Amino acid sequence: MKKFLATLAGVAALVAATPALANNANITVINDSSSDISEIHMSDIDMNDWGRDLLGRETLFVGYQLPEMSPFAAHRDLCRYDLKVTFDDGREMMINDFNACETLTLRVRDRSFVIEDLKDHVSTRRAIAPTSFQS
């Protein structure tokens, strides 16, 4: 019985930690670039507006991370998002149509993003070139 309860608890913890199943996932954003990040915007793929800056008045400094950023505040049932990062020198990088429900960590580099996601309960890491880059 103890073994069954321990297995059941393990399965429950895995389900609770799986963003694709929970759909209220939080994404950790890590600034691996050489510049501070002054703005982060996420909007669902059907919107023409970037919406509010998720950093507010804060800055994500080089080498720091923003734990548990939640893009789901307004749209808990959506998974597909566009993302725009603005550096303190005015450069912008964007990704179109990424699955935020499966994303665990988003690393921002100078000219690319690295996304660690969870598919079929397996964590994978892949580099993504930005959809657009403005300097």
C-alpha cells in the first residue's frame, strides 16, 4: 500500500509540474545576453498588439533570471504566443508562434533564443533563431 501511495504521489507531482497538462505554466526567462533586457512582451498569435510589458518598471540584468513569468494572466486557455524582447540599447528580438504551454525555460542570447521544453514528459533544449531582429 505504501508503494502504491508513493507511486500515486509521484504521478500527481509529475502531472502538476507538466506545463502542457496544467496550462497555467510559468516560464523562467534567463538573460544570457551581453545587454540588460528592458522589456518583455507576449501576446497570443491572433493579436495585433503586444500588450503590457511583463517586466513593468523592472530590468532583467545580464546573467539574471525572471522565475515563473506567467503569460497566462489574461488568456489561461491559450498556448501559442509571439514574444518580443527589447534590450536596454533599443535592439529588439522576436519569436512568432511558440508553444508557451510546453516551455519551461527561455534563455535570451544576443542573437538567438534557447528554449527548454517538455514534450511527452521528456525535457529537450533547442536553439531558435529570432523571427526578426532589429538593431
